[in-house]
Amino acid sequence: MASGAEGDRREPINEQAVANIYAAMRSELNQIYSKITEMEMEVSEHSLVVNAIQPLDPSRRCYRMIGGVLVERTIKEVLPAVLRNKAGIEEIVARLNETLEKKKKEIAEFETKYKIKIRKADAEVKDESGKKEGSAQGVLVGPASGSE
């Protein structure tokens, strides 16, 4: 029975289970996107700080927030720590991008395996055909407005 339960986890039983798994995978993909965006903003903030304090005198006082506590240090002490943090965040962004690519491939494989088609793509195809009809209607309307 244990092997049967494991088989159920790997292979969805019905369409609803497939849809739920697919929705969870898409949700995880969106979470990864948002985390990457958040981390890129952190890198940007660190760059701004580095650019602001680098040209200043290393013995000058500056303040740094550490764990919610504002501490007084010198630029000489703070600059290397900010650069280390920035490098660490950039590494995390690189790992998240790798994870994102793996998740995209996993979702693509899942879509092909269960023949999943996204409705938005169908709506875009309909919109394109509507544009063709709209342009044809525009041509027909032209002579009608001339007879007024």
C-alpha cells in the first residue's frame, strides 16, 4: 500500500489534481520571481550606499543598521561589510535565477506531459483575429461615411 500511495503522489489521479499541482507550480514560480525582484532591489540599495560613501574620508563617522539597531562606525569599517553583503546578495540572485530556469523547465515538461494549454494564449489569438476583422470593417466604413 505504501508504494501505491507514493505512486499517487507522483501521478495525479484526475484533472483536478493535475490542475492543483500545476497551480502550485505556477505559484512557486511567481514566488521565485518576486524574491529575485526583492533581492535585486537590495543589490541596488547596496550599490547606492557604496557609491555614496566610497569617495568620503575613511575615518569619517557613519551609521549602519544592524538587526534593527543603529550603530555608529567609521566608513573604513562599514564599506567592506556593505561590499560583502552586496556580493552575497548577488550570489543569491544568481542561485535564484538557476532555480527559476529549472522550475520553468519543470513546468514546461508538466505542460507537455498533461497537454496543458493556457487560456490567455487562446485569447490573444482571438484578439489578433478580431484586429483583422476590425481593420476590414474600417475599410468598409470609409465609403459609407463619404455618402453622408
